[in-house]
Amino acid sequence: MQIYKVGGAVRDRLLGKPVTDIDWVVVGATTEEMLAKGFRPVGADFPVFLHPKSGEEYALARTERKSGRGYGGFTFHASPEVTLEEDLIRRDLTINAMAEDDQQNLTDPYHGQRDLEARLLRHVSPAFAEDPLRVLRVARFAARYAGLGFTVAPETMELMRMLSESGELEALTAERSWKEIARALMEDQPQVFIQVLRECGALKVLMPEVDALFGVPQPEAHHPEIDTGVHTLSVLDQAALHKQPLTVRWACLLHDLGKGLTPEEEWPRHIAHEHKGLKLIKAVNERFKAPKDCQELALLVGEYHTHGHRALELKPSTLLELLQSFDVYRRPQRFEEFIAACEMDARGRKGLERRSYPQADYLRGAASAARGVAVQPLLEKGFKGPELGEAIKRERLKALKIYKEAASA
């Protein structure tokens, strides 16, 4: 039995990056031997075990063969005869197909270290094209390591194009796709994920609504970058720079989908794009079964982001409707995330990345003024049921009028 550290832990050590998760591969062992040593089995499809003390994953060396469509369409074979090289060749990228023993002796049969130095994301073998999930994985690694200068090797990009055109991407489950998308959006440069997907043709298969934004112009006075797709990438970039959570990044990606529906003769104006985009945002949300908080914020930001930008001009009654839509009284965090998405949208414009966004503090102050209305005095006056609701609304509107006058003074 020989045990090797494999994959990301080896790659990140060589890059000088922090190593968090460690995967191990065991060569020359049987399931019975692992159980005898106290390892606990967890793999349903192939033999994976948890270490009795550390809880880290140890997998028996295995080979795989394509047997059906999609990410799950593989037959695995694990036995003591499978070599380390045979196990490594089934991995996606050369930089993920290295192993080291307990003395840090490197096994690198597919030249991963050379590609690390060349800053290249290159596939290990032609079997790469058998797994459609790898298109998303490579795009995610491109987003993670773009800051270090990594790019996708041309021959790997060509395989990704073939996969995108083959219909295999449609066989991916919503759960697997979302897992990769969510991880990619939380990388340092999530806009690179979208760029790579677009370059290989996967974006128009997975998110045609986002792909449709490229080439659609906007008024130059508000959007010096003009192109709506380029603007979307810039907004994502700002969200990452400002360390925004996944909910905000997802909303940033989808906020302008309605502009893809504007007839060419109406360009560069996009009247009512906020409302038109809601059905598209809903479709993307459902396609990937995004978590409920991501779905809700994306729809709210899509509908109200221009309200956010015009916050200082809104009438108190419109401002109250906005606050009610977000249920700021019970869900203050969601409104805070809306404000963040609006600010990222404002900053995601060429040359305007550093401009101030006074609307943020104004909206926070408005929410605070509305929340400050006390219910108890109204109860003491005898209001109850629907009448109480109307009385609270009147008092909140009054508070917002006072707030607006004070802010304008």
C-alpha cells in the first residue's frame, strides 16, 4: 500500500498558495485492507474512505470509462493493480494531475509543473472531452488563477468548444452546474469565468440570456463602456473587489438581462428593461435551482436597481413602496445586499469605478427612518387589523417626508 497526496494540495503548494483541502490516493490496496485499518467508507460509486483520525478523504486508485451522457456517465474500476499514473491520467488538468509522497517527492507524468510555470490550464488527455462538467471547472480555475497570469491552453479551449457544441452540456444536472457556478462567482475574478464560457461557446448553451447581452449598446452618457455584456463583466469584477457575498454576485450577473430583449431599433435606450428582465431572471434561477436567497435578491435587484440609482429623487411614497417590497422591517440584510448590488452596478462603468455612491447612505437612512416608527402608540389609540396597517403606513410615510426634507436641506 502506497499513499500519495494528489490534486489541488500539490498544485497550491507549488504555487505558494495556502493549502486547505487535502485529497489522498491509495495505490495497491483493497477495500478490505482499508476497512481493517479503521477507514470509514463514504463513496457510493467508487471506493472513498475517511481517515479514522483526520477525517480526510482517501480514495483507492481507479480508472474510469465513459458509459453514458453527462457528468455521471462513467464506469469506475478500482483494484490494487491500478497504478498512480493510471489514476492521474483521468484527471482534468495537468496542474491537478500531480502527486507527492510523504517525503514531498513529486510524481508528475503529465508535466503539470511545467504548465504551472508557463501559467497554462491544459487538459491531461483526450478523455477530457468525455466530461462536460470540465468546461465549467476549467472556466472556474481560469477565474481563480487569472491574477497569476493563467490562461486556457488553445488545444484545451478547442476541446471545450467541441463539448459546448456536442449537446453534452445539456446533460449536466442543475445541482452540479450550480455548485461550479457558485464557486466560480466567489473566485477573485469571476468575470473571467463568464469570459471563458463565452469564448468556448458554453455561455450561449448554459446562460443564453447573459450571452445575449454582448453587442447590445447602452447610452454612452451613463455607460462609457457602451456594451451591456462588458458592463455586466465589470459589475462582477467590482463585486469581487468589494468582497460581496454570493447573493450579491448572482444578482450582479443577472441584473440587466432585460436589455437583451430590447429591439435593435430602440437601441441604445432600454425602456422598462427592469420589468422585461424578470421572466429571464426567473428562468435562469430555475434552470440552476439557485438557492432561495440568491433567487429572491436577483429578482428584486433586476426590478428595482434603477430605483436605487435614483434614490435621491424618489418621492417619499415611492421610497416607502421600495422599502415595503424588500420587507426591510423583518429582513434588513436583504435590503443591505440590494444597496450593495446597486453600488456595484454604478461602479461597473468604464472610468467610474471609484466614484462615490451617496444613494447607499441615503437608502440606509430611509430604511432607518421607516423602521423607527413605533407601533405601540398606534395600538394605544385603538388601531387594529387592517386599520392598524394603514396607520403604520401613514406614519412611515410621514417619517420619510421628514427624512427627505432634512436630507435636502
